[in-house]
Amino acid sequence: MSSDEATDMILSAQKIGKVIEKVFNGTSLTLAMQDGAQAGQTVPHVHMHIIPRTADDWANNDEIYDELDGKKAATMGGVDSKDRKARTIDEMRVEAEMLRPFFDQQED
């Protein structure tokens, strides 16, 4: 990833994060990104998880990483789980339409 691409990714995460916090009543965000197999990357493209957080969501703040990794993630239907049902284009369209107004009213 080039420096320009990395900058764009972080700026995009900031903009998306503001909307995600508002829509899902978060007070903070966890941004999770793995770059390379040894870091836990399981898909062949760069992406970032933007997770809304609240004051009492986990007793130990780092427990979120256990939720995102390993056996528990597989049982939750994580991206690598054979039991995970892929979202349809229509489901993603509905979600995008729900989120769009929040981006339209957002200031930089």
C-alpha cells in the first residue's frame, strides 16, 4: 500500500467511523486492520473493521480481540466461517441506503 493509499484509508476510516458511532450509539471506536498472514489477515485484500464501542461493552478492553479472532469468531459466523451466510447485494444496498443520509449531513 502506498503512502497516499494509507492516508486515504485512515481518512476514510475517520469519516466512516463518525457515522458508525452516531448510527450505532457508540462513544468510541476500535479500528482493526491486519496486513499479512502473520498478522491475522485472512482475505486477499486490505480492509479495516470499524467497530463502535461503549463504556461498558467489555470489562477488559482488550477482550474485543478475542471476540474477533480464533474459535469464538468462527462460532459467531465470522468471515472465515463455513457457516457464515454471505450478505446479498440487496441486503448491502438496504444498509447503504440507511447510512447514506448520515454521510450527506456530515461535515469534514
